[in-house]
Amino acid sequence: MTNFDFLGIGVGPANMSLAALTDPVTDLKAEFLEAKREFRWHPGLMLPDSQLTVTFFRDLVTLVDPTSRFSFLNFLVQEGRAFRFLEANGIGCSRREFEQYFQWAAAQLPSVRFGTPVESVAVSDEGFQVTSAGGAIRTTRTLVLGTGSEPRMPAFAKPFIGDSVLHSSQLTDVRPQWKGRRVLVVGAGQSGAEVVSHLLADENALPSSLTWTSSRIGFQPLDDSPFTNEWFSAPFVHYFNGLSDGRRAEVLREQKEAGGDGITDELLTSIYRRLYHLDTVLRKDLQHRLLPSRRALGLKQDGSALVADLHDVNLDSVERLPVDLVIFCTGYQRGLPEYLKPLHDRLPLADGDFRIRPDYSIEFDGPEDLRIYVHGLAERTHGISDNLLSLVSWRSARILNSISGREVHQVDKTSTTVSWQ
């Protein structure tokens, strides 16, 4: 049995950021446990042309500690890419290269343990007792949860999951055939647009028909203007956290409707241009329909084909659409990890969510010196940036400061143009 100052469970970008920021802190003994045998970043949706929707400055460490050896710029220098990268990309980056950066950082972090699934967490006299596969036991008085999210699929679609019905996160794993088939893509966020772009890329392997639905009034752009980007700043998180529960819910809804879940201008333009080229220049026999204000309500088998029920929200009518392949780009959801279920009764919930304090610790009905921190579960209390890369280093620094009881990293000296308070 080994004791640690804190243990991180799950190693995605969030807990890897915390591991990187903790690495030079010599008086803290930490370890980060991950079930997977290597770092992969949404591998099922790692499409050839996928791009980051944020600047690479929002990496594991830079916005908190630009001198850290775990910065993206240091990765470029160490790999001998810096000059060519900057000439080719400016401050942009492909998702595949950012995954390579994450893998490079993970390989240099001695506190990260891949291939170490956590089986249970219990409370003992020593604190939290964390049991991993093989029966190894670690104890700590502080946990940091970063186990990520699961693909969200409508209940009506789950019985059909397979080669012809899948979530976008499975695309490059399942590798469904779409050439000459009737394809329905549900969801018009960035992932939905990336999937549509991928389906249209090869003019010799086009679907016979493509239907793309958006639950909103159109296929809306991501608002990447500077004033809107101040939603993804530390001062806004402080401001948002101080609002009432009801007002926070309204603000989140307003932000997402304003383009928080939108598609980059570059990708929208690329799809529009591609459809024009296929229609008028190449004159390909591709039938395509882009349907706004539609919600998928049901799915049924009809012989060898499927029939999807699409509800037109504006007209309150339902279309029954015969299809061969359905790809749901319906986002992700987070639930209580299996290993944490023994503590379920000791974790007070508010409308199904943890009660989360400003420092990202959750209320826990146990000894006062036991603490649990969370990544990616605080959108309701901390704002729209919580599930994104935008403030991952700042959030990790704030958690690290709270764990250590001192200001290891400066987190509150940030100015914004908008006066939030």
C-alpha cells in the first residue's frame, strides 16, 4: 500500500495538464492512473483534416506557465518542427499534431501510469483507498477525477448500434461503407460538419444521398470574435460562478444559441464550396438535403434498410426517411464513474449534478480533510468553457493551488476588455 498527497484518476488533457503543472513541485507526491495503455485523443474521430478550434496557446501549461518544458512550443522545438510549423500554420494546429504533442508530454511525465484501470474507491482510516487492476492499493486524502465522457446516443438508436448506426466517435474504428448508400448525419456542431466534410471528400466514393440535420434554425458558425472569446477567461468564470442557479442556466443557453456549439467559418465555407463543386462542376449524381430545425425522434428496421423519423420543429410534422447508414453527432455526456459508485450515497447532488465549490472540489459527506476535485463536470457552476481545452491549464492550476494550500501558480492576474463585475 502506497500513500500519495493526491491521486488523479483518468488521463485526458485535463489531468495531464495537472500532472505537467505538478511535475516541478517537489513537495507533492502525486500519481495519475489511466486504464488505456497509451494516450489517444478521440481516436474514432481523428479525421485527416480535423483542426483545433482554439489556438495552440491553450495547451497543457502555457496560459499559466509559459516557461514550462511541457508547452506546445517546446514540443515543436524539441521535435525540430518549430520554423516549418509556424510558416505552415501560424497559431493554428491540426488535431492529429496536437495529439502527438499530448503523447510527447505523457511520455515525459513520470507520475502518469497507463494500463492501470481503477476498480474501486473506498473510504478507510488512511483516507481514500484506491484499488486498481491486480489488487494494487494506493491511499490518499485527495482525488482528482478526470475520467472523461461517454458518447451520447438517443435511447431509440441504441438497439441498432453497429456497422449501420453509430456515434461520430466510432467513425474511424467502425469504418462504415457509405459509397452509393443513403446516409443520414444527425447533428450540426463541429463534429457533424467534420463528418459531412469527410463523406464528401472522395468524389469516387460518394453516398447516393446525404441528409444532414440541425436541431437549430440553421448550420451556424462558431462565434470566434474577441469579445465572445472572453467567455473563455478566468474573470468570466469567477463572474459566472457568482450568479444564481437559474441565471447561470439562462446564460449557458444564450451562449450556446449564440454560436457556442457552432462550426468554424473555414469548415462551413469548405462544405458549401464542396457541394457547389459536386453539383455544378463535377455534376455528380449525389442527392443532398440540409435540413434545419429537425430532430431525430425514432429509428426502425424496414427489411435491409432503416427508417428514421425526423420532426420538423417549425411545422410540427414528421418525415419518415429511408436510409442505409446513420451517424449520430450528438455530443457526449458524463456520469458517475463505476469505481465511484460505492461513494454515491456520500456525494450530495443538485438536479443530478455534484455540488461543486469555486475551487472545483465537490461537497462530500465524509471526513472534512478528504477532498475530491473534478475536471469537466462543472459547466453548470463554472461556465461554457468547462468541457473544452480553453481554460484547461488555468483550471488545473487552480486545483493545484487548492490542494497545496498555497499559490503554486498565479491564477487571478488576468485582465479582460469586458467588465464582468
